[in-house]
Amino acid sequence: MFNYLRQRFTSHLRERSRRRARLVSKDGRCNIEFGNVEQSRFVFLIDIWTTILDLRWRYKMTIFISAFLGSWFLFGLLWYVVAYIHKDLPEFNPSINHTPCVENINGLTSAFLFSLETQVTIGYGFRCVTEQCATAIFLLIFQSILGVIINSFMCGAILAKISRSKNRAKTITFSKNAVISKRGGKLCLLIRVANLRKSLLIGSHIYGKLLKTTITPEGETIILDQVNIEFVVDAGNENLFFISPLTIYHIIDKNSPFFHMAAETILQQDFELVVFLDGTVEATSATCQVRTSYIPEEVLWGYRFAPIVSKTKEGKYRVDFQNFSKTVAVETPHCAFCLYNEKEAKAKEKKGYDNPGFVLEVSETSDTKM
């Protein structure tokens, strides 16, 4: 009993360690952290537009509200200073013939309200600038221009974040597991991908990267070494007709990193297969990238995907997403090396070979005398 619990605990820790070691999560987020960056964080302010777009919504809305409230309050203080210097406030007891810079500013609150009305162009008509002082006219022009800049930048940032292609990527889904089985007489690694919207992805291209730790002949250890994985469908890997779920596959040949793996050893491997799908959103013409990853526990050897597309009596094609990640066990060679050896053996049986050691001697016979 104790040994059983210890094995379960060890397998649980191993599974957790593998889960932590995943570079790309199932929903496409990258698990990476930058440390000891020599450059200052102020370099992100140089590309302030990208920095604002990458912020989370709570931080973006905080900046949005703070930008407007801060500018209104700052210019409210400046309007109050103008009224104070020109002695327009009630505590100075201005004469009846006194013409203020701004009508009806009696304190800091009224100055703040005038600042708000000026910047958002409300214009109630109760408070207004007079031609008495040029300082007030210049401040009015400056606040109007700055208010337009703030409105354009903040509203544009929110609109750009709403229309980012990341939201479109959430409607592209991959199968939970990858499977390995025979397809067209070849051993293949198969993955299913689906577009949940009826609008297409134009110019779609799909490819993969195998991440693993390798040791070079010089003894250098390379963590997260990347190996290209070519994925194709029956029509190729570019310009996919992505109207229904597709099953993409990677042929496990002698050039494939999966060639030397077997059904018994694949769980002992340490790799991560990252799959990318690039395309252009039909509605916005923005580029979009969707990614996911598979670790050895998520690669099922000897399975294929269950059928998902059917045709109704009305002549419509129906996609049953209940079977999207469902797999069915099939007869599969336990390694690609064995499959290719079997094919080569069968091919040799069909061919004839000359034996150079076999010599047929033909003796000459004399003519028969009549």
C-alpha cells in the first residue's frame, strides 16, 4: 500500500513538473520570464502605443480615466491661477466695471467645471472667456488642442485593443490530444483544428516546432532547441479552405524527429510540440496567429480521430463538435522504423537479384555427320 501511494505521488509530481515546463499553454500563452534585463524599463515608453495595447483592460481603463480626470483638474488649477492673478475671485471684491478673464469663476470648483466644459466641448454658455486677457485665450487654445490629442489617443487605443486579432484567435480550436496512426500507408502524427466561425481565415498556413533539450557534439547543452515540423493536409499546408474542421498530419519518415520514437518509449521522451496557424481575418484583414502545444502525455499512439462531419437529409453538412477530440483505437505499428523495414522487405521480395557467383557454362557440340 505504501509503495502504491509513493508511486502515485511520484507520478503526480512528475506530471506537475512537466506541466510547469510547458513553454506554450493549450490556449497559446507563452510561459517565459525575462530576468536581469540590462535596458531600463523606460525603453517601453519609446513604443508607448504598443505598451498601451499590451496592457490588461483594468490597467488600460485606469489610465483612460486618470488621463481625463488629471487633465481636467490640471487645467482647472491653471484657470483658477489666471482668475487669481487677474483678481477675478469674489474675495478680491472686484468693482462693478471689472471685466474678468473668465466669466463666473468663483473658486476652484467652478474653475474645474469650466475646464471640463472646455475640453469636452460641452459649452453650457454660463462660463466663457472674454477678450480681457491674452493669457486666458492662449490657455483656451492650448487645452482644446491637448484635449483633442488625448481623446484621439485613448479612444484609438481602446478601439485598437477591441479589434485586435487575438480575440479572433479564440474562435480557432485545436484537439486536446495528438494521435499517431497510419494514413495513406504511412505513419503520421495527426492533429485536428477547427474554425468556430463561418467567416474564413484567408491565406492560412500551418506549421510546427518541436522543442527539446539537445547536446551538441561539442558538449554544449541547448535548452528549447527548435526543430521544424512540417504539417500538411491533403491539399498542402498553405491557403487552407478552412470552412470545416481539418485534420492536419505530419509524416513520420526518416527525416522526422519522431522516427526513432516508439509506442513504448514516447512517454519517456522530453519534448514539446508547438503548432502554429497563421492567417488573415476576412472581416478586418488583420493577421492572426493561433498556437497550442502537446507534451508526450498528450500524444496518443495507435489512435485516430472519430468522424465529425456528416450530411443531413436536407443536403446540409453538419459538424458534430462532440466528437471533435474523441479518438478511436486502431491497429498501428509500434514504431516507424519497423514500418519502413517491413515495406523494404516486401519490396525486395518482388524484385529479382543476379548472383554473380553463379556461372552457366555451355559446351559447344560438334555437327552431326549425315
